Amino acid sequence: MSGALIYLDHAAATPLDEKVLAAMQPYFSDAFFNPSSPYAAAIEVRKKYESAKAALAATFGAKADEIVITAGATESINLAIHSSSGHIVTSSIEHHAVLAAAAEHDYTLVQPTEKGSITPDAVRAALRPDTTLVSIQLANNELGTIQPLRDIAEMIRDERAKRAEAGNNTPLLLHSDASQGFGHIDVHVARLGVDLLTLNAGKMYGPKAVGLLWAKPGVLLKAQIVGGGQERGLRSGTENVAGVIGFAKAASLADAHRRTEAERLSGLRDTLQTALVEAFPEAIVSGSTKKRLPNFLHISFPGIDGERLVFMLETKGICVATGSACAANKGTRSHVLTAIGLAPEVADGSLRITLGRLTTPEQIDRVIQEISSAVSAEQSRTNLS
Amino acid sequence: MSGALIYLDHAAATPLDEKVLAAMQPYFSDAFFNPSSPYAAAIEVRKKYESAKAALAATFGAKADEIVITAGATESINLAIHSSSGHIVTSSIEHHAVLAAAAEHDYTLVQPTEKGSITPDAVRAALRPDTTLVSIQLANNELGTIQPLRDIAEMIRDERAKRAEAGNNTPLLLHSDASQGFGHIDVHVARLGVDLLTLNAGKMYGPKAVGLLWAKPGVLLKAQIVGGGQERGLRSGTENVAGVIGFAKAASLADAHRRTEAERLSGLRDTLQTALVEAFPEAIVSGSTKKRLPNFLHISFPGIDGERLVFMLETKGICVATGSACAANKGTRSHVLTAIGLAPEVADGSLRITLGRLTTPEQIDRVIQEISSAVSAEQSRTNLS
């Protein structure tokens, strides 16, 4: 990235870590063999691929043969959701991948609190006797609000017990899209209590277009892409060896530096938030400020055009988003902000600022100045007009 | 790849070309932005992505907005086949991706000639009034036999005209998996007369896990992976920018060197074939020797165990396959060889030798010696036992 840029959109994309690229490098042009080929050089590649899967799975408390490698979180989410044969419960503030996949089934949307939290009670209320899947993100990708997944998992275990008592043997599974959060908060399948988990290499300084779906042993998946039978028949196609080696390295680095990085980023984020709220008391910080990813700040300046702010900041070399990259590109108001009840004139003045490994204290100082100048300028312009 | 290895399995995997990697490099850690993000740096990435798609499409006579980028040929094939709502006709010697995807529909398998060719008449005989898709590979991935796609396309145009006359408005489309062949023979959608075309970057010295499906304007596809709406809503997921930049570069290189490389490789292949058939007159070369990819030699030594040959050659640093990588890994006899009626004792003594950019005349000389020694040794061992 150009050294002059201040990148504060880590929720949309992260740069490939140099150590990750170095780990991938041997698999591009040297050990490029098809892992299904019969000679020693290919068998060695197969072993490296399987070891990487095991190392990757271990970072969140799982085993290699419980994960299916995909081309990214969107594919993983589709695989999880389309494997469900019954009613689906999800929330209105999920990523578009969850919403669009669920919409191809019989489904119910749970509404968040005004802090962007999905409560176990709200999920419970949406359950039906034929519900087979609940899909709730680990953390919201616009607000950074961390969902009470463990509590939702506990509620679901209770519901399962009730079903068993009532003689209803319809399975009830919990899937979580944990694309946002890995490397910032603890992600461990047993501790979370989930049955299915989606992760994305491209959001953790790993390669783009590589993801995984973890499924608890015994959970049945329905292959979407069939063929040569790779990934235990659950996702055919020649294995992305370099991609998975990179994913494993990225997950291991993210896991190793999680605590220190979370502390560092939440400190910088709090500095930024405090300064902006002091300068603009009317500014609204959305989402939970307690249960929030350490690198997220969602802030709205009522009456200001967020898109104009993004362009003004861009001329100062600062990259921030108005919402998620997918939604931003469509020019529509964020479905998340609508769901939490943010008034349109507030929602339209929003910035999603997401810090990451590239972020330094000096950058944050500059960002405080530049956002302050831009918002002041816009306020003056709007008042004058 | 280790300089000591002689790699003759280019149909299973190709090394990433250094020029391709160089083209991809800026998009890993520098221009890593999500192409859907709103700031200038991301918009620049979006433009590069779209230009790469246009350049890629142009190599086979298509336009950027007619292609859908996928995670490889298997996904492309699944997208093409699952978009069909009626009866499907394909051949018994297709790649497993086609066979497995077709098996999820009402389908009929056309049998090949003993040379591994699928004739227009055989395809026509399998058509039904409710057939909506015909899927025939450009060239067989075990034999290298080039299919008479233009003739099949012409037959299909005739059938469409007949349907129109009969008042049957069921669409009838022709899909071709051209994963094997691009860079060796002319691949141009209008000249081939296809409606849908699958290509795979990983088979043309491009990155693994990147493919595309081309669909003629007006052909409706049914998205398998939904979400953020990327690829015109036909394949959601954050774009694999580096992968597509690499795919475009790989396709452009393959296209530019096609004629000279085809001539060079067919010369080397013919030298190898002539020497082996002279040394072992009982050897059987399968598939068409006239309509064949320039880099393919499928040869069987009756009564010899092909897998043992592979292992013996491997100790001499030579990598060859017994069949396609997918089939080889399953320890089952090739469905292609069974379909062309090769006797089991002949089929089991087969080698698939596929040349490529790494292949030199000196290597071919060594390979002739080593295969001759290995086959002779096995013949002596078998006769003595």
C-alpha cells in the first residue's frame, strides 16, 4: 500500500501479511503439484496441505477433517445455509450472504436491539418446531457489536432438550459467520457452543478468496459443488494449496497476537472516539460500546453526508467506509442502521472506521484532525446553504 | 520445482508462470483493497479488475460482462449444469465434475467411439424434446482427444431450428469444459459455436482455484452462491483481484505462444511416442492420434502395472500419471478407458504423459530411456514370476 495512505477500512479487506505471502510462495511455481497426483512430489504437497488444515483448525479448537475449505466466507455461508432442510432463523443485521442464502428458504428474521445486539430471547421467540438452523454472526460487520453467541448456544441446547422430551427429533443447529472477529476476540468452537462456523482468510491478513466452513462431527452438509470428491466430497475442485497454507499461517499469526493487538487497537479506537465525540457532542456512536470488536468505531454526524465525508477524507489520504463494502457499492442505505432504528438523517452521516495492523498512533492523531476539519467544513457549508 | 524433476503431468497441474506471479504481486499487500469500497484506491482496484476481465474474455472472443469468475473449473461446470432446468446430455468420458453435477439432474450419457470421440450423431440420438443442455468437453483430459465441438454446435443449431418449427420453445444450449486445451488449440466462443464455456486458470500456468464460466448474452444462469451481488449477482463473494489479474495474464501468454508451443510440444510428443512404440510394438496409444492435443500421449503397456511404472519412474525423477489426478487418487480404473472399451489388462498398464512449458528435448530423451528400462524390467519380472 502507498505509504502515504491511512487505511482505516480493515473490515472490508486486509493486506496480505508478508509472512503469509512468504509461506505461500513455494507453492506457486515450485511445489505446484496437484495434491491428488500419485508421485512423491505431489504426495508431499498433499501432506503439507493436510498439515496446514490441521494447524488452521487447531487455532479455533477444531480438527482438520471437520473443516471444508471454500473460496471465501460467502461460499461457506451458502454451504451452511443450503445444507439446512427446514426453517431458518437469522437476524436482520447479518451480512448479505446470510440474508440472501436464507431468503432461498423458509426463514424468519430476528430484530436487533438498538445497540445492534441479537438476544437469545429474540432468537428463541422466532424458533418453530421445524426450525433446523439458526445463523447469527459473531460480530456485526458494520457496528462491530459482538453477539452473545454463548448465550444463544445455551438457549439452543435447552430447546434441543425440550424437543427431545417432546419427541421432536428435528435437528437444531447454530451457525455463526465469524469472518469479523477472528484475531480480535476468542474464537473457539467448543467455548462458543456453535455447530457450524464460517471463517475468511481475506479478513485476517491472509489470501483473498479462501474461506472455510467448520461443522461439528455428525453435522451433515450438502455439497453445492460436486465433482472430483475433494474435501471429503463436500466441496470438489483441485485444492487451493497455496491459499490454505496462507490461511493457516494467517490464522496462526492472528491468534498469536490477538491479546496484544486487541489491547493496542481498542486503545487507539477509544482515543479516536473520545476526541471526535468531544469535538462533536451531537455525534452518535452506534452499536454496543461494551461488547464491541476492539478495532471498530461506527460514528454518525447528524445532517452530514457520509459519502461526502469519505471523499473529503480520501483527498487527505484517509480511507474509511460509510458502511460495509458490499452495501456501499450499491448506493443504498445500510440495512443494519435501518434495523437498529437509526434515523435516516443520522444514518446518512455515518462512517465505519476499522483499525488494524497498519494503524499507528500518529495516524490516529492525523485522522482526528482531518475528520474534525471535514465535519466542521461540512457543517458550515450546510448551515450556509 | 526442483530442477532435477522431469514433470510430465501438465494436465493435472501447471506451475504458476513467473510473469503471472509478477502481475499478481502488487495486489497481495499493496493494492489489496476491496473493489467494492468507495475510496479512490479501491476504485482503482475495481478498474484494474474489470480491465483484467475484459482482457481475459478477449482471449477467447468474449466480453467482460459475459463471464462469471469462479473458484475453478469445477465450480464453473456446476454453475453451468445446475442452471439447466431440463434434461441434460453429456458423455461418459467427461471430467468427474460434469458427471457428478449432471447426475443431480435427469440426464443421458453419450458413449464415445473407441478413439474417444463424441460424434454429433451420438449426441443427436440422445436429445429429447425436453433436453435443455448438452455438455461436451473441448478435449478429453485423459486421452487428449479433441472433440468435434463445431460439428456438435452445428447439429444443435439444426435441432433448435427444428424445435422452433415444431413450436417447441424449450432452449437447447451447448456447454463445453475447455479446461484442457486452452493454449494448445484455438478456443474462441463464436468459432466453436458454444453457448457456455468453462476455463481454468490453474491449467494454463495461472493461479490455482480461479476459473470462469462464459455465457452467451441472453443465456440465463442460476446463482449457486448468493450474497453481496458480485459478478452481476451470479457469484457473490469479495472478488479475487490478484487471481483474476493472474488469470488474464496467463490466458494472454498462453494465447500468444499457442502456435509455436503447440508445434514444439507435438514434435516432442511424437518423438516420444515413436520411440516407445518402436521399442514396444505391443504398446497401445489410445485416443485419436489425429485430433489430439499436442501435449498429450496416452500409452498402455499390456500386462504391466501402470501404478508400478509411475513409482519406478518417480525414483528416476520423472512425474507421470496413470490417469487423471482425481481418478488416480481413488484407486479405481479410469472411467474413460472403460468407456472406450480398453481391456482391463491394457487399461491397467496405462500412462498419461502430458508435456508442457517445462518440457525440453533432453528431458524427452531421458524419458524414452527410463520408460523403456522400466517397462522392460517389468516385462522380465512378470515373465519370470
